[in-house]
Amino acid sequence: MRTLPGQYHLTAADTGPTSQPMQELARIIERHTGKDGVVRTAIEPLWLYRSSYRYEQVRTSEENQPVLCLIAQGSKQLVLGDEVYRYDPSRYLLASVDLPIVSALLDATPEVPYLGIRLALDPAMIGALLLEDDEPNSLHSTPPVRGMAVTEIDPCLLDAIVRLMRLLDTPRDIRVLSPLILREIIYRLLGGAQRARLAQIAAGNSRTQGVAQAIDWLKRHYARPLLVEDIAREVNMSASSLHHHFKAVTTLSPLQYQKRLRLNEARRLLLGESLDVATASYRVGYESPTQFSREYSRLFGAPPLRDISRLRGTG
């Protein structure tokens, strides 16, 4: 498993947890959450997160459009396949498609809670800004890139995010000013290291977009027997091209991705609906409970019943 660090070129005074902009960002998040949980704000694409406790969970990232994730206080780790992505107040995460990840909060206490934001990025706005570029079509032939990346945050980008967050304290300004600041945030992102990642997801005919459509199809049909040829037809790609580009974006083959979806859903059923192991395995598309238990243990580190007992605090 390899860790993918950001490019360390900024100082803590610019963007770190003790910088004035980051401290202001943390105060705004704390003021508008007040307790642990997730808060959807009056700025439609903006969500706030607060947690006083560390945790780890296996899930899909559940992103149907590009998202920017930023931490004002604490740190987080995401594992995608054999790759580890860690970020904190000096680095932001950009995700462009749904990915099956292991997510863990590394720093969170009742005294110093984890504080973060999630900002959905409008593909149409990304595309409009690209059309204003001197070379709007220069990226369409770029090979697909990984669907997730961690990058050092630029002070200009951080400044725009803080100004967007300030609007939460002046709701009457949101309707007029938030679209302008959201446009600036995307402009700053396109001027940085993640330009290609954003450009590919905005291009409706790109191979990355085909992978995103395949992921959406898999989410809706994960319990079915899978033939890559069937998905390829749905997204107008050849089977070999889909397999190659799918792995380039997600680190997984379509079959491996389907397995992650099945196991994540089975875990939810076992924990939330108290199903027995055999029923849960059949529900998500497994024909053999034995195979299900073996693959479940490989992903979650323990057999189903022991894992669920641990999650419930009874094992």
C-alpha cells in the first residue's frame, strides 16, 4: 500500500491549521454545526462536517459529480485499492467519480473536533470556464486520470472558500454572491494541478465520463451477474477499453468494483436490518454464503458476525 503525498510547497503560515484564514474557517464551521453530524447549508452544494471522535468505515464515496473536500481542523485518510490518500488543513481532496474507499478520521477529540466541508462542483460551470480558455479542447485526448487526488491548497483558493463560508452569516447575500464565488473557486482549481481531472469529468464525450456512467450502472445493478460486455454497450465503449479506463480511474476492475458494492451493501443490511449472513449474501447477489463470508473477511478484516458485533460494541 503506498501513500500519495501532496506537493509540499506552501508554508503553515499560508494555509496550515494556525493560519488566520483556516482558523476563521474552523470558527464558521463550528458556529453552523454546533454538534457532531452533517449539516446541509443554505448554499446548495456546500455541506459541513463535525466529529468529536475518530472512526473508520468502508463505503463508496457517493459522488455523482466532482467534489472538493477541505479540512479546517483534524486530518483524514482514505484508502482506494492499495493507495492511501491523507489530507489535513494544508491539503484538499478532489474526487471526480464514485469510488469504494475506506475512510478514517485520524484526529478528532471532544476538545478539538474534526471540522470539514464538502463542496460539490458543477460540471456545467467547469465546462463554461474551460470554453473561455485559450485552448478549450486541449485536454479531451488526455488519458484518464485517477478519480481522486490530494493537493496542497493554494492561498487564493483558500481565500475564496473562506469568503463563500462567510455568506452563511449573511443569508440575504447568498443568492447573488454565492454563484460568483463558486465560479472563482472552480477557476482557481482549474489553474492548479487538478485541471485535467476536472476537465475530463466536464467533457461529456470523454472516456472518464464513460467510466462515471459505468459506475452509475453498477450501482443500480450490483446484485446482477455481471458481464463487462453488457456495461460496455450501455456506455458505448468496447469491453477492453472500458476495463482499461475503469481501472485507470478507480484502481479496480468493473468486477472488483461490483464486489465492493455488494459487500458494502451486505454490511449495511447486517448492521441496520439485522439480517442473517445467508440472507444478506443472497440479497446482494452471492450464490454461496461461504464465498460471501470469505470475501467479506478479506475486505473488512473479520467474518461477518464478528465484524458486526465489533461495530455494535458487543464483540
